[in-house]
Amino acid sequence: SKYVFNPLPEKDVETFRKGLEKDAAPPPFPRTRDEFLRFPPVSVEQQSMSSAISAEQRYKHDFATGFGSPVQMLTPPTRPQAAVQRPSHISLSEDGHDDHEITEQVPATPVKVHTGLNNPGNWCYANSIIQSLLASP
């Protein structure tokens, strides 16, 4: 065989095993079925997810939520004022302009106005780099 090993003497194995047993703590979980069935101890008293309310506590609860209680006198929270006022669209329709009168002549052919960047040839790569540099902090 490729690997050659020498077994430990039985005396050293027993010494090592006793040291492990002495220092070992019991595991925090049950290892066998029997350990599982006896841990944790079963309580005789049946437990419930909710506790029963005594009549006195129920009376106090009903009294606190009845009419005239301070709980009902609280006003609901109000929305804070907006940081920016919303534009009113009503004033657009009532601005005094008459839609029937056209004072300005609209040209038949609209004027072509260029928007955005002018990208002749392969300049789009340079423009994209410029835009990314301008947008970075």
C-alpha cells in the first residue's frame, strides 16, 4: 500500500478516550429517540396560546374603550403640508383666453428644431463619455 501507518498503543487510545469523556459536555440536542421522548419534561398543566382574561380585567378594558374615554378624544393624525404646492389645473381653463379667437397664425410647416446631441460619424462614443463624466460626482 502507498500509505503506511502505525496504530497507537491501546494504552494511549484509552487515555485519550477518558480525557475526551471527562471534558465532553452533553450535547444540547437529544441524540437518541429515548432522549427525545424524555426531553423536555411534559408539563401536567395544559398550555394555551392566549391567556384567559378575568372579569375584572375585561371590565377595565371595556371601561377604557367606552364613551368619553381619553382614547376617543384623540384626533387622527393630519397630513403634513406638501413641500412643493401642486399646480392648479383649474386656472388653466379659466385664464380669460377665448379659445374661439385665434390671434396668431400657426405656420403650415413646423420649424425643425434639433434636440439632444449632434452625433456626426462616430462621435456618439465621445458624447457618451462626456455625458457619463458630467453625470458622475
